Amino acid sequence: MRSRQPKQLLLAFFGEHVVDSAGVLIRASALISVLEGAGVAAPATRATLDRLVHSGVLARSRSGREILFALTEHGSAVLREATDRVRGPRPFDPQGTGWTLVTFSIPEHQRMLRHRLRSTLTWEGFAPLRDGLWLAPGEVDLAGSLEPLRQDLPAHAVVAFHARELAGFPIAESVRAAWDIEAIRREHLAFIEIWDDPAAASLAPSALTVQTMLVADWLALLRADPRLPGEFMDAQWPATRSTEVYRRMHERLAEESAAEFAALVTPARRRSGYGGHPSAPFPTRSAAARPR
């Protein structure tokens, strides 16, 4: 499994708990505490928060001595775009039949936009087939996927087609060139190895941190698996088991992590007129509450 980077953990946290709740403010100290439980040092978390503000995903404000963060409209759109797959019942099934082809041209001086576009395409299951041509299984809703980038993309920068395989031109070789199928299998098996163990529920001092780690790993797995058609897999393909493992652990952590999150955001909300003290500590499990 990939190492958990601060950005992955923060996006997992905001996607799991904040994107569905308008106007929620999160203290910087609380975010630092959540990530410290996952092994991320405070300076790395602060630097990542700065980058997310600079990229327009988060907005920063101040209340007294507290620094607060909230999702921007852009950040909410980016995370909502992932929500259907993250929470869907069959996240590794192809979207329809055939193949989606994309080619794009982004000026050299817009490197950041090019990076964002490539990142979006990768999330949607695309891989570069050859120079300038990207391929994804199924019928990708590209218009919806690119909506958060729409205002920044030059006119006609992206050209897309839906295609089918032609007799005499088998696509299997191209698929295996674009995606390392055995590497995708290893990603699934690594996820299962970590999260199928009941002891994983106690990987960190708080259920909220453990759930953030779980969702970050799930996002990494979803990004790694492009949802290829079943004909390219074998009978032992582990995607179904990965989904079962994720749902089971997520359900196990849900109640306790939700309670911890509610306690965490209450001070920030109360500063907007609900009363209360802004310096309440980050909640952690009592020994009696920790899963055994």
C-alpha cells in the first residue's frame, strides 16, 4: 500500500466528514492532532494545509488565536466528484461498455492546470496509451469529471470520444501496456492485509484518525484500480473482497469516529454565535472505548 501522505489524509478527512456539511470550520490544531495520530508531524501538516489553501481547495480564517480551515466551493466540488465512487456499492465495476478516449493540449505555461487535468483523468480510470492519447474503460462522464476545471480549461483543450473494439484489432495488448494489472492486484492485497485485521481498528489513539487512515487508503486503491472489464481479470481478482473489507471496517469505526468529529467541530461552530470555549482539546478514545 502507498505511504499515507498528509494531502491524502486531509482530503480523506474533509471528504468523509466535512463535504456534506456546509460552513463547518476545523481548527488547525485539531487537524494536526488527527494527522499526528497517523504518524504525520505537525510541520508537514501545516505545510500541506498551506498548499491546499494556495490551490483553492481550502479557505483559511482566524478567530482570536485560532486558525480555522473550511472547504471552498472548488474544494467541495472536487471532493463531491469522488463521493459516488467512494461510497458506491460496486466501485470497481466498469461504467458502461466500450472505451473512452481523450486527447488534450494545455499550454506550457499552465503546468499546474495540466497536472490537475492528468490527476482528474487518472482518478476516472484513464491511463496514457501513447503520446497525447489517454484511454479509460467504459463510458466516463467526462463533462461531470472536468466541471471543477471548466473555468480554467482553454476552449477546445480537451477532445474525447467513446469507442468500441474493432474485429481484427484486439485491444487486450494495449490494455496490458497501459495498466500493470498485477500491480493493481498487489494494491488490493495490501489493502486487505492491513484492514481485514480487526486490530487495525486500534492503529491510532482515536477512531477518527483510524477512519481517516482507512479512507485515505481506500482513495489510493480507487485511484490505482481503473475498473477494467472482467475479461482482463481472473477468478481470484480481489476487488470484491477489498470492498467488503472496507465496508466492514468503515461501519465498525463509524459511530465512534462521528462522535469524535462532533466534539471536535463544536468549538469552531460555537465561535459563530453558539457559545462555548474555542480551546477544547481534540477528543481521543478512553481506554474502555477502544476496540479490543
